Amino acid sequence: MKLNIIFFVFVALLSSSVTAQDSTITRKRAPKKNIWEKVYFGGNLGLQFGTSTFIDVSPLAGYKITENFSAGVGVTFQYFRYKDRLYELQTNVYGARVFCRYLFYDNLFGHAEYEYLNLEAFDYIVPRRVDVASFLVGGGYIQRFGRNSAIVGMLLYNFTESYYTPYQNPIIRIGVNIGL
């Protein structure tokens, strides 16, 4: 009987030392993300040749603030030329934009953008340059290909359409983003 009590005490002491915590084990921390892992680049490139020539180069850079929310900036350059037997028109449009996007699902997002363009107005005999501000809101679809790249399609609506606005509602944009 005495042997059973000693054995019981020995097992109790042994089991309590087994469940003790080891202070030498440290918790692994998640690796810090490089700031460039949250940056993405992309934009639109549009080309049309013939009687009407249209070239659009609109690069952008964005930053993922959270997994679902990002914001960024972009620039726009457009060249337009129309030429037939009787008439010839040639002009440049340039400007900048700031935007934000919210990813609702894996492939669907909302998009809001403020764009400021400088373009030639032809409402008088002598063309003049005018500034046009646009507030565009809409949504889009992301089709990923590869690990960090995607084709992005958007359908936007200009809520501040004016006489000089170069777009007709709705506005359709298709581009590529790298790092998204």
C-alpha cells in the first residue's frame, strides 16, 4: 500500500512537469510584407487606324491599402486625327486621374475616379484648349492570368458630363494590371 502511494505521488509530480511550458520556445511572427508587394501597375492602351486615327496611352499605379481596398493615380494621353477628302482634324488630349477600388468578390470590384483632362474645343472658328473634370463611378471584372497579373474590364458612368466631355455614357475600359 505504501508503495502505491509513493508511485502515485511520483506519477503526479512527473505529469505536472510534463505539462509545464518551455520558456525557450518563441512565437513565429508573420514575415513583414515588402511595400512593393502592395503596389500594382497597369492601364489602358488603345489603337485605331484608318480615316479616324485614335491612340490612347493611360498608365496607372495603385496601392493596396487593405486586401480589398486600393487607391492610385494615373495619367492619360490621347491623340486623335480625322482625315477625309474635305476635312482634316488633329488634336491631343492629356490629363491625370485619381481612383479607388473596392474588391467585393474574387473578381468583381467597384471603382470611383476623378479625372481632369485638357483638350481642344472646336466650338469657335479658332480652336481653344479647355479643362474638363469628370467624376466616373462604376464597376468591373478582373480575370487573373498568372500569379500577379490580370485583365481588367470596367463599365463606368460619368456623373459630371458636360458639353466638352470626350466620353459618352457608358464608358467601357479594358486594360492590364501587373502586381494585382
